[in-house]
Amino acid sequence: MKRFLLLAVALALTASAWGEVPRLYLSPTTPVPPGGALTLSLKASQAARLTVGRFTLTLAGDGTAPVPTVTEVKAGDAVQRAATPGCLVCAPAAAGDSLLTAPALGQAAPGDPLTVAFALASAGPVGVETGGVTGSDAELAQMTLRIPESAPVGTNYAVRLSNADFSDAASQAVAFEMVNGTITVGYPPLVLREGTNTAYHDARRPGPLLIPTSGDDPATPETEIGFPGDDAAFGHRRYLFAVEAENLADSRVEWSATATRADGSPAPDAGTVVPTRTDGLQVAYLPPRAAMLAAEATRVTLTARVARDPGQSVVIEAELLPYGDANLDGRVTRDDYLLALRWASGLDLPDGPEGLSPTGLTGYVPSPVRRLLVDVRPVPGLPLPDAAGSLWDGEFARLGRKPPPRIGFNRDGFPFGDGRITLADALWVLRKATLHAETPPRTLDPSTDGTVAAPL
């Protein structure tokens, strides 16, 4: 859907901001897409001093660029109607709200500048009750333009304001300093839509963080499992990312994915990106199946670009972490085994509630991403949603703390895990770390029962 963009063209600024000489200027504008429309708002911050006057707006494209079409010109909202018949803002030869003197509504010849003359005529002294323009930052007029569909992205239209000639109620001239501006054909910037991605986050490593998935089809709705923040679910099968733009017009957003290994070399498979909306503003990302076997982190770069204006883009840098990476350093080593062992024995509970029993929360890990990376046994996942979470209810109750959501530990339907860290998990991490230290290095597949080595 095409939105009208508001472009403020102010005729004056306050004396405190600019001194005694007000300005006639064009404020910066959001790029307008081909076929898009924008409304120029012509304003005067010292409009109460004005009773009669005129100025000219000229719009010229670069080279042979097609000229925008004028679709509407009308008096601004701040213009007060006179008590007696007359025209406050009008073309010299016509009454009413028309402000256009030349050309007629329509389009100038290609390559020719579009010139519009505006005239202000008061039917009486300036004032709210008797007519004229009152107040500061008053809108004198609006002019709506439509950019041609054929206008190339990157076309610049120079906006020149000239021939300003205004007088106040005492017939004294009011001088203006004129500043020219530019309207650019293009698309508004893409921005990441906050709070919509379902990646993991942890203070120990900058996010977003991804966990290798079980390889489900990302286009299947029921595989969309996951919640941002500390209430993350039992393992995503796909991750959602979304961007937004003020006006895409007839374009769409296209996504691409690349991946880089820890040594800086490109990974052969970056995963799959599947749009979940026809305009491409949201996608599902499915990590490559090979990531299940990785022993080092991979940097995944997702890039969203406007199809008709590739210069408008958003880049998302995410870390795809390996199973067994308990300390989130991007590798699986014996340090991860020692940490997992302490979790399994209740000796080390990072971020655990103050005053807890040394063994009261054995196997509990508050960080969802750390727990999910180490919770790799048994195979298949434990089909009892409340089994793990209920283990620690008594300890949380003793501490007066609310137990974590059950869904955060439910491994029902997942290829492996039981929602807690056990000795079996720690031994699996040790086996993987040992295999990765060999020459050539080998690895383990968490979705396979046992500890049979697999080639990297």
C-alpha cells in the first residue's frame, strides 16, 4: 500500500533560531519510491506578519528524467477564512482554494522543469476573526506530487524556491533567505523490527545466537517453535527475523544468507531462508543440517534488501553455536566438559538464585541457550513435559522464587534431551571434545544414540 509522505517546506523560522531574517527552505525528505506520492507542506513560522505575497516552486529532474505529476494543490490548514467573501490563498484569477497558477494540474514535458506559483491574498487585517494567516509554523498550502513509475531509483529532483515577495499588514516588505532542497527517488530505509526475532540471547556472548536445528522443513507452520528472551522454548526448528519499511510501494524485500567459519573461510552451506510474507518483510531461517556436527561456531550473515533499491538493506549477524559449547566460547573443549560436570553434580549453578542448596537445583541451568547446547542425552527427547521442571519446584518454593516456565524444559518431540544437564550429557561433551582434538578431527551427532564418531 502506498503511503503519502509528508515533506515540510517551511517559509520561515523563529527569529531566535535564525536571527531577524526568516528562511524559505526545504527540510530533508524520506526517499519516494517510483509510483509513490508525497505531499509538500508549505509553512511559515512568522506567518502572522504576512497578508499578501507570492513565491515560486520549481522542480527539475536530472537529465531526461520524467517529471512528477501534480495531483492536488490546496490551502493549508492554518489559513483562516475571512468573514467577508474573498480569497485568502488563491491563484490571482480564481477564488476558492486553488493555489496553482501554472501549469495546469498534470505533468510537464520530460526534461522540462515543473514550476508552480503560489499567491497569498488576505481579505482583511490579519487576525483569527477577520481572516489572514495566524500563528507560528502555519501551513500555507499543500501540494501533492506523484513520482512517475518509470523514474529510475536514484533520480534527484532539485527543488528551488524563488521569487519570494511578501508584505505585512503595514505594506512593509518581509524578506526571506531561500534554501534549496532535493527529492530523491528511492525507498525508505529498512530497519530491523524490534522484538520479532526468535534467536537466543545471552550476556556472555553478543547475540543473536542460534542453535543447530533438527532439520525440519522451515515452511511447515508447526515447526515454528521458540520464544525470545529467557522463556526460550525447547529448541527452535526455525528462526524468525523481520524488518520493516515505511513504504515499499510495488517492491519487495529479498533475503540472502552467507556463513563464515571460525578461521574466516566461507562455509559451504549457509542454511535456508524462506519468506513467510509475500512482501518479504519476514523470513524463517533454518540452519544447515551439517551444523548438528560442528565443533566450532559459525558466523551467519542474513541480508535483507529492497528488490528495486538494493542500497536499502539490513544486515543481521548471528552466531550458530555448536552442541556441547557450555561456556559459549564458540568451541567444544574439555573446559566445556568440566563446566557441564559441575552443572550435573550441582557444584556450579551460573546465575542461580542466592541462598540455594548446593544440590537443590542439580542439573538446572538458567541460561536457555547454554542448557540447550549441552542437553544432548537421551535420544530421543524425553516425552514428559513436566518431568524436568518439577524436579526443582521445591527448591524454588523454598527460596520464594517463581519456577521457570515448563515449556523451557519440554523436550517432547525433539531428537534428544530431557530438559536438564546430567552426567550423560557431560560425558558426551567430553567425548566430542576429545574427538575434535584428534588429527584429523572427528565429531559426534547429538541426534544419534551412543558416542560413535562421525567425520567432520
